[in-house]
Amino acid sequence: MGYTHYWYIKDMQAVEQALPMVAGDLKRLLPQLPPLAGWDGQGEPTLEAQEVAFNGVEPDDYETFRLEARPEGYRQTERGLFGFCKTGRHPYDLAVQAALVLLKWHSEGVAPGAVEVNSDGNLVEWGEACRLVEGLGYPVDPIWVLERRVWRVRDRDRKIFYLEWSKRQRKEPARWLEELHRHRVIPFTPPFRLEGLLEGGPPGRPLEESSRIYLNA
């Protein structure tokens, strides 16, 4: 599908109340964000109380990002109203991340758990957007936004690495790592021993772009 961000809305009333604040905060962040345009890559972005919609400026446009204060703008799923935006890592990706961080922050203040955010990106790739939002006075971080934790892992050869993991993933971490080993995706060998959760983010660097495996620092 390509590099994409996803969100699920569990409480639309919370989103309706949050959206005006999301729009207002994005306006405050505009000087620190890449250039934004309207939905088609031209004109001005829509940053209104009932709708936030923008794209990158042509030719850096890709897929339209849109948040709406009405359920008709989303797809109904078992996990809630579903939205997504494929950014292809174009510069406006930073603004998409910031908008989703703000949506989660402001909706959480109305109804805890109102919005669930997920992403093809890892914790490191969400760091800049969270720092921008923190600059507005909101204590956010990628672990809170994406609801992920980091495991310290040791392989058969006693090599240490770190695994970024979400409680929403259906497979057990060790089994998932074994599959990556079988497909020769990771340079580590089972059996894998999960030695504990870290308090903060990963101390090493990602194995590759968007990887949730981190090499020991």
C-alpha cells in the first residue's frame, strides 16, 4: 500500500469537540511545517472547525489528508470509524503526523480512548511531529501517540537488540521475530529472549527505514 498513517475514531462527539482546537493549533504550527496546499495540491489548506484538509504543494502533493466532524467521512469498521492517508513520505507527511497527534491529544481530553492512531512509521519517525506539538505546551511523545512499547531482546548468540511493539499486534513478539528470521529480514537468530520493557524509546538506531527492530547503541 505504501507508507501510510491510519486512525480509528471510537467517539465522534469527542472528535467534533476536538477538531476546532486541532485546526487552531495547526494554524499556529504553519510556520514550522512544510508548505501546505488544498486537497488537490493547489490553493490553501482547509483548517476549519468542521474540517481539516490539506495536501502537499504540487508537485510534492500525494494523497489528501482529511479530518471531518461527521461520520459520513469515514469507513465503518469493527474497531470504529476508519480513516487513512498515504503520504509516500512527501514533505507534508510531517503535517499529517502533527494533525493526528493533535487529534489524539484534544479528543483524549474529552473522552479517553476516543481516537486510536497507527502508522507504517516507527517511533523515531514520529519524533519530530511530537516535538512540534510539545512546543505548543502539550506533553506528548510517540510512545503515547502510537501506543507502542520497546522490548529489550537477546538472541541465541547473546546479541542484544530492541523491538518496538504494539499491544494491538495479534502475534506474540517472539513468534513474529522468528518469522522475520525465516525470511532473512533480521541478522539475529532464534530462540529470542524478551528481557523486559524499556521505560522510554529505543536507545539504538532502526535496522532500516521504518523498521521496528533497533540495533544496540
